[in-house]
Amino acid sequence: MIFELIKKRRSVFPVQYNDKPVQRETIEQLLEAANWAPNHKRTEPWRFKVLMGESKAKLGDFLSSKYQEVDSKPKQIKIRKLQENPRKAGAVIVICMQRDPKESLPEWEELAATAMAVQNMWLCCTELNLGCYWSSPGLIKYMDEFMELNKGERCLGLFYLGYYDEEPAIGEREPISNKVHWLD
């Protein structure tokens, strides 16, 4: 049931991934689910760039190098994490949003639609027992130096994918009643 799937959804981080490869067909399924996200005025703003093989290592090298370039006091542990996380992943999907050139709707609506596309992928990953994690480091503002982005397209994060062995922790939430005000 969808309610149980939503409650089971978790971030599973690259350090938790095993070496089992993620098949291209599986990633295509995830992307197809993303493509059915709701969006206003049918702008379909989500764009994805899938990194597999050597391109993951190149991403790690870019992120760690860029971090050392822009941070006045880079930390060795972060340098290593930026370099290793893409390598540990079965795939990395670069999450981008293509702004409607006519700006026929507020930008936040296109950001929300892209986030819903990612949520669709995330729920499918949960169903498939595939770990995933949406990373949004400050370094994403430099992604146009790593890969070509179209005019009006911007990177919103990195979606790491990988199979895992240990079950993720059970999530907790405060009751919804603490967050809702009913008006009659």
C-alpha cells in the first residue's frame, strides 16, 4: 500500500552501498516514474543526467577539487567524502530544473515539480529495495563547469543510487496534529 511505502522511504547514503551494480533498465524505470510528476502548465521542468562508470569518478574528482579551490580551510575528511561518494554509488543522477523560457509560472512551481519527480524516483527506489539519497552540496552551483547545462537549466542536486545490505533505521515523525490547524 502506498501509505506504508511512504513511511518506509529513507535516505540511504553511499557509505552504506554494496558493490551490486544498478542496471540501466532499473534507472530507466526510475526516470519514467519521475516523468509522471505533476507540473503546472505542462512545463515538465525536470532534467536528469545519469552518471555511470568512469563519469562517477570524474564527478568525485571535480567535487573534491572544486571544494579545495573555493574553501579557505578545506577539511581532509570532506575532500575524501566528496571524492569517494560518487565512486561508491551504483549511479549518480544529476537533478536539474529547466526554467520555462516564457516564465509563464513562478519558479517555485517548477522547483516543486522537479522535487515531486525526485520523490517519485525515491518511492520507486524504496519499492525496489534500492538505496538513494538526494545530496545538495553548495558545490552544485559549479556543476556547469563539470557538464554542459542548457540556457535556463540549473543543478538542484545529486541523486545517489546503490544497493545496500543493512536495513535503514525506522523513521520517526512528530504527530501531524502538531502541524495542522483546522478551521471551521
